[in-house]
Amino acid sequence: MAIKSKLSEQQNRVGEFFKWLPLHPNDITLLSVIFAAAGAWYTWQLSLWGPILFLLSFLVDGLDGAVARAKNLSSAFGAYLDGTADRIVEFFALLPLLLSPLAGLLIPSLITLFFGSCMTAFTKAYADHREAVDHKIAAKLPTLMPRTERVIGLWVALILFVSGRHDILVPLMWLLAAGSILSFLWLQFAVWRAGKKN
């Protein structure tokens, strides 16, 4: 709880620092997608610029919400756009691996990872939307492998891919895939348990 509070405090400071940007928070969200699309292209070309652009995409993605709060521009549409952009960025991160000569080895883990990632986000949002759990409870539902950990894992995978370390890449992708599925299942259980209390 103290870690979450510290993280929230840091995000507020970041938002205050960057609120001078002449961009709407939704523009910052879209910028993260543009960086990810460029990152996918460069990663597919086996250039280190790919992981660098993805790192920028991931950092910018964390900035939109902080700037929105600092500028008092938080909105339901902004939250929706951010969640949609997150899935698109994750897809772009997996795309070069899907199109690579390693695809035969990676396709099962890539599909599993993307399914688990999308369903984890969907489960939380849909439980809130359908009022299966209270809104405040839905926001705090735990996941075993949150997006931050998945993103860090994906970023490491992209570095391994462009550097030719496929011997480590394949097991890492399976580890991320397993983590995303376990996260989804754990969240299903958490929704069921929270829903039974209501």
C-alpha cells in the first residue's frame, strides 16, 4: 500500500513537471501509439531503434494520465482511449516477432500472451461495466502480472530479438504468456469472490 502511495505521488510530480507541454493528454496517448508503430518497424528490421522507440512509447503512455490530472483534464473518454491504446501498443510490440523467421516457435506463446493480456484488461473493465463488483472494488482488483511487468518483459524480449539471443527469447515469451494467463484466471477468481460478497 505504501509503495502504491509513493508511486502515485511520483506520478503527480511527473504530471506537474510536464504540464507545460502544449499537448492534450489524449494527444500524448496517441503519441505512444505512433512511437510503438515506428518501434515495430525498426524492430522488424533488427535495429536497436525498435526497442528504443518502444521504451519511449511505454514512458509516454505513463505520462498521459499524470498530465491529465495535473491539467485537470481527466475524462472518461481519456481513460477509454488510454486502455485501447495500451492494447494497440502491446500488439505492435508482438508484431515483429509474429512476422519474424522465429514465428513458428513463437506463435503459440504470442497468441497466449496477447489473449491473457487483453482478457485481463477486459475482465476488470467488464466487471465494472456490468456492475458485477462495485466500481471502487473493480479499480483495486489484484492481478498477478500487472501491465508494467508485462511491458518490461516485452521490452526485454524485443532487445533479445534484435540482438539475436533467441535461446533466451523463446523461454521468456512462454514465461510472459503463462504469467498473462495466470493473471487472467486470478482476476476471474477475484471478480467472482468480490461479486459473491455484494
